[in-house]
Amino acid sequence: MSDTIENIIPNSEDSMKKAIAHLESELVKVRAGKANPNMLDGIVVDYYGNPTPIGQIGNISVLDARTLSIQPWEKNMLQPIEKAIMASNIGITPQNDGMNIRLFLPPLTEERRRELVKRANGEGEQTKVAVRSIRRDSIEQIKKLQKDGLSEDAVKDAEKDMQALTDKYITLIEKHLVQKEKEIMAV
């Protein structure tokens, strides 16, 4: 095989690993009935005119299985944190006691569980599209090498390797989705 084919496949695998890592981080944000500080990742608060992640404005802790507590480092940040949580549409109403903000996670209804499974499956589908896109781009690079004089057998072998790699990562995505669905649907 050519040096460039030996680079294309590992580069593609790295990109696919990044897609899986992104899926994992997104699935953590889909709550499964248990309080998890990662649910608040991606929520930004207006901190003196700068959008700042909520974790950098206060201490986030888990009080029990259904309660999160946010203790801001500055008392005047209680209102902006509360507004940011409301605007984030995570389905939880913050309770402000003047010192902390508590988030009580309501028990999930069957309907809400199904919505969360759909959301998780949507994230999985986006990741599958990303993996297939990586495969398509890599195969295009390999075909360009064929025009530059690479043998047809080497191209076919490389395409087969790319397809096997793609299948491996699609299967991994499916496993993540099945695991998340079990987690969400567990009462």
C-alpha cells in the first residue's frame, strides 16, 4: 500500500473516534432520571456581559439521586443562573433560596422517557451520518490516488478496510444507544 493510504485510514479512524466521543458527551446530557452535574454542560450564563459556562460561575453538586445544587461564588449571580437554566429548556424549574439554586428532577413519565429515547436516537443518527461522511471522504481520497497511479487491487482493499472500520463504529454507536435506552426506560 502507498504511504498516503496508510495515512488515510488511521486519520479516518481518529475522526470516527472523535464522533463517538461527541456522541458520548451528548448522551450524558440526556437525563435518565438521576441527577448528574453534566446535565448542565452547555448552559451559559451572562457573567458581566460574557457568556460563561455555568460550572465556572459556581459549584455544582449532587445532593441526592434527584436533586442538584448550584452554589454561585457571587450572590448577585443567582438571578442570571436561574434565567440561563430556564432558557436552556432542560425541563427543570430552578428553586432559588437566596443562597443556592436547587434543581429537583421530577420523576420521568412514560411519555417523557419516550421523548428522551427519541432525542438520544436523534443524536445517534447524527453521529452515524458523521461516520458515513468520514467514510465517503476517505474513499474519495483513495480514488484520487487511483487516478495518480495506485493499483486497482490496492484501492479495493483500502475501500474494504474503510467499510469494515465504518461498520465497527456504527455498531459501537448502536451499543451506546441501546445502553442509553435501557438507562432511560428503567423505572
